[in-house]
Amino acid sequence: MFLKGILGKEIIKRSEQSFSLNGMINPTFQNVGTSPVMVDGRILESGDTFYMDCPNVILTNAISIQFTGTSAQSKLLYCHFVRLEEKEGC
């Protein structure tokens, strides 16, 4: 049996001490800016991707996202994820 899911996207342009992963399945972070960014303790340079492989788990926690470059560098981090589709009548 397959569950129905919806592809979601967050665009992050500033540091966040507590970025919520609540309800996300398999979030993937891609640094498309020029500023390095630390995602949950892992540095992503421009063009790098960080994939969380948790296909059977719906996340409920939060992580730290910290841009580490200069103010002149662009800060742009994409987060794509899946959320379960809400069932009617639940």
C-alpha cells in the first residue's frame, strides 16, 4: 500500500537556530547561494547538497542552520521534502 504525499519546498535566506523539520519526510538541503552554510553541523559550500534518508519516518525535531560567509555573499538554501497528504474526515 502506498501513502499519498505532497512535495514541499522552503527557501531559507537567513540563519535559523531552530529550523523546524516537523512533518517532513526525507528533507534535502541544497546550497544555491554563494555563502557557505552549516546545516545541523555540516558545512555546505555553494552547490553542495545534504540529504536525510529517512523514508519511513516523519520528523518532529528542529535543526540549526547557520550561514557562515560574508555579508556580500548571497544566502540561499533550498529545502525540499515530502509531507503526508491529509486524509478527509481525520
